Amino acid sequence: MITPESIKQNLLSPLPGKSSHLKLAPFAARLDYAVPDDVQKAAVLILLYHKEDKLYFPLITRQSHYPGDKHRGQIGLPGGRKDSSDENMAFTSLRECAEEIGVIRDRIELLGALSPIYIPVSYHHVFPYVGFYQGDIQFELQTSEVHSLHEIELSHLISNDNRRVQELKTTEGPLREVPVIQIDALTIWGATAMILEEFSDVIKGI
């Protein structure tokens, strides 16, 4: 049975990292790019919570008023850039999650970290974390950054039936066949899918 404690224990083991990322990478060669020294650091959070005795986590549709935003309208995890006042990347993940979806930061227990991933197209080095929300959860979206929120049952993430290849318009311009996670009407691809694939691999053995 998958529980927050069992997830926490599995996150202490060596992470699959690149072997997981490759399965959902739209451009596999980019996984070998060196991370620049002046890259913008960011953090995201897979925030687990109980709902009807099952584990869920939220995904968001990103809102942006900047025409050049490479991730505008995409499905993602709550998170954002590290502020100079943030003590570390874990703090960034908690702060950004609380700001974007309106949860109480002090109720989040960090369970561990996943492998960082470099996103060349937006020049971000993203540090993913996993947390568990203690108590009943309520969301209040920061509408300047979040268009909508989607509650995902954890069992749907780890189902192999939700992996497929789909034609999408990517940053390269034309339509391209890319690996995706398809959960109901949500098409999850790119860095978010790669992060979730590693998380899925981490917990499948529980």
C-alpha cells in the first residue's frame, strides 16, 4: 500500500534520474546538455493529499500574460523561481506552492526530493520535491499565474495505460511526435512529464 511514509522511505534510495526522464523526454539529447553557471533556479512540488481515502496531487494549467513565455498554457506542477531570500530550493518549492494554489505552507511535510532537471528552452534548472499535506486541503488559486487546477489520483499516474505518443506543437515549431502522460483530458508532456515519470518509477515498487 502506498502511503506518505513508504514514499518517504523510497525517496531515500538512489533515484532513477535520467533513465526515467528518457522515457518521457521530447528531445533526449537535451538531457546531456551542461547546466550553465548562470541558469535560473526553480523548484516545483508534487503535493500529495488524502481525498476519499485515496492519495491525490494537484496539477495546474499555467497562466501567463507574456507572449514569449515558453510554458504558457501548459500543464505543470505548482512552483516557480528561487528568490534571493529563499534559504534553499526546498523552501522555494514550499513557498511557491503555497502562493500559487493557496495552501497552508506549515501543513506540508516534505517527504524528499527527486532529480533536478535542466530545461534549456526556458533556461531553468528545476528542483522537484515531494510533500504531503496534513489535514483537509483547500485551494485558492493565484489567478495571475494559475489558470486552473486539476486533481490527479495517484493511481492514475502510475498506470502504464496512460503513456502514449502524441503529435504536439513544440518549441521547435512544427508538429512532432512526443511521449506524453494522458490522464483523462490532460496531456502532460515535457519537463513535467519527465519529473512525474521519475516519481512514478520511485513508488511503483511499494
